[in-house]
Amino acid sequence: MRQINTVNEQELAVVLRALEHIDQAAMIISLDRHILGFNKQARELFGYEVDEILHKSTRLFYATEQEYERLGEHRYNDTTPATNTALNVQYIDKNHKTFIGRTHGGLVYDATDTPYCIMTLISDITVQMATEEALNQLHMITSSRQLTFEQRVNEILKLGAGLFGLPIGIFSQINESKSEYIIQQAVSPDNELKPGMTFDLSTTYCSHVFKANDVLGFHHVSKSHIATHPCFKNFGLEAYLGAPVFVDGVRYGTLNFSSPEPCRPFIKQDIELVKLFAAWMGHEVARNYDINALEFAHKRMAHIANTDELTGLANRRCTEDTLEEVMQRSLRLHQPLCIAIIDFDNFKNVNDTYGHSVGDETLKSHSELMKENCRGTDFYGRWGGEEFIAILPNTTLKKAIVSLERFRHKAESHRITEEIPELRVTASIGLTELRKDDTLDSLVNRADSLLYIAKESGRNNVKHDI
């Protein structure tokens, strides 16, 4: 192959002048891969001046020896067919910083089809590749069903901190009327930033973002027009990139990343990515609001569907479902279960004498007594009219008698309303224990029969299995 001193100097000078006008790093290289010349973009990309590397081996541009050999084998070889396909190559600059360069070019041939020199065009695509990877990771994070909203936010904060090279990431809410900056979630090297921490908005760089209503970035604050800002004076943050977060079209807060060290100037991809991350945050906050509202509505509907409106206890349908479930579990686990039907004595006289409003107040008042008498695993529900049912899981008949006698005594002395001090309503109770051959109907019927006996034997007592 032709060596470096065989390239015509006049031709080389003309070509290099032409290459100064393209926006890619360009190099002219000898066939034995020594540097003959390169343009301004190449000088900026690699950080060298011409006299530092002229006629030196291009090995110094490659991050590894393997990359140097790979290009020699697949691109700068007269036995390899010419191609327009680009190669992604790991390069290294004068400051030992590595980057990925999309590389075009190859052998240049003279009029006799003899290899003459090598021309290479290089574009730094490190940020582009990082952006593509970040978008892939963003998709994985936002589409994950395993992560909660808070976990997704945390992953995005870590993703942005790594991508922008800014170790502090904050998702904030801003209370404009109080000029408060409130941290919702944050990542930082020492984990010193906690949710709920509040700052005066004017002391944060986010005040500029909030005022501009747009993305703002400062890569070297001490050399910028905001060098006197309180955030720099108080926290010494040299680099900042932030975007406003909107929820249903209304400003909510900011997503921002910062560092105590200066960083490279922000480029278009950085601006677009932080804007995309902030847009997702706003979308997810709105979605989280909707989900919470829907869950609240479902819970409210379930509560209404399962609750007796007057007493606040479970209604008949919910009580039956619960009894069936507890029965099956008790039979399966061979655990004791007792149930009792409670009926308030002479309740019709209360309605007839004092009116239905007092009757309702009586049921509500005694329902509160039931709730007070209820252990953690017990269940009380309204069975219908003035009848209620108590379900006492994992409870023997002996213990159930003690519990229900305690309730009966409380009911007997309970003052229902201050306006009618003489009004007292006692309770008759039929109590039975689950048997292995019981069905729901047989169990309830037996308790009902015992309640009838309690009524017939003078009321205000507990009748139970013998």
C-alpha cells in the first residue's frame, strides 16, 4: 500500500479546506492509518490541535485496541468491499473521555483504481444512543404493572439523573399562593432530600422555570446571569435542568435535576427528554387522581351496598355472605363458631308511644353498644326490623355466653336519649354453636328457635344450646 508521503500535498490541502465546511468530524488518513489532516469539527470532537497529532497513528483515537483492529479489518482494507453502511465505534478524546462515533467512509481510490488514502467522517452519537436507551427504559418503567406510582416516579428520577449526569433529581409540587416548593419525591447521593420538605419557591432555580412556564437549563451557574441566585449561594448547585409539570392543563410543580458540579452544555435532546419526563409525571399524577377517586367511589359504593343505612352495621345481604364464609372456614379448620340472634323487647311499643324517630334513635343507640361489645374478629349485622345477628368466630359457647350477657346488661341499663330518661329497651338473645352437619339455614333456624324461647320465658335473657 502507498505510504503517507505519497499523498499529494496540494490535493490534500484542497480537500481539507473543503472539509472545514461540513458539520461532521472529518479526517484524511494514510493507507497505513496515520493522520494526514482533519477539520475543525474533528479538532473539537477529539480535543487535539493539528500539530499535536499530525502523522501519528490513529490508534490514539480508539478506546480499545480491539476497536482499532476492527476498523482495519472491516473498513480500511482494500480486500473489503466498499460500503455506505455506518459503523458505531467507541472512540476516546484527548481528555480520556470515551464516546460513540457513527463512522462513515473508507478507502479512496485514484484514477487507476489504486487505493490512495482513507477518508473518515465521524458523528458523536453518544447522547443520541443514551436518549434512545432512556426512551426504552422510560417505556419499560411507565408500562410496568408491578411498580406503584411512587416506584415509577423514583425510577424516572434515577433514569434522568444518570442520563443528564446530574445526581440530584426532584419531583416537586408548588403552592403558588404561598410561594412554597414542596418535595414530593427525590433522589440524591446522600438521600438527604425527603418527601414533604418545603422551601421558599424564590430560593429555588425552579422559580425561573415556573415563571417562564418552560424548560430551563444552566450548565455552569457561577458563570451565568443567575450567579447571585439564592439557590447557588445556599446550596452551591452549579448545574440545573428543570421542566414544569402540568396536571390536566394546570401547573402542578416541576421535575428537575441538578449538581454541585458544572456539566456539559445542554442540547436539544436533553430539553426534549426532560420535557417528556415531566409530561409523563403530569399524566401519571392525573391518572393517579382518577384511580384514587375511582377506588374511593368503589369503596363508597361497596359500603353503601353492604351497610344498613340507619345503624351503620352490615345489612342482611352482607351478613348472610359473611356468615356463609365464616361457617365454611370454621368447618374446614375445625374451629368453633357461635352465632346469636338479638331482638329488642317490646320495640313496637317504643314506636307507638314515642314515634318512629325515637324508635330509629333506639336502634342506632343499641347498634353503637354492639360495636363497643365487638371484639376484633366478631361481626354484628342487622338481620331485619329490630333483629340483629352476632357472628363470633373461633369462639366457644362458654365464651359467647359471657360476651352476650355483657351486652345484654349494657342494653338493660342504657339510656337512649336525655329527653326521655325513663326509656329503656332490653334484649332477648338466642345463641347457638356450629355443628359439623350444619347449613346456614339450620344454624340460623336453631338460633331463632332459642330466641323464641328467650321471649317466651320472660324476655331480657340469653337462651343457648344445652
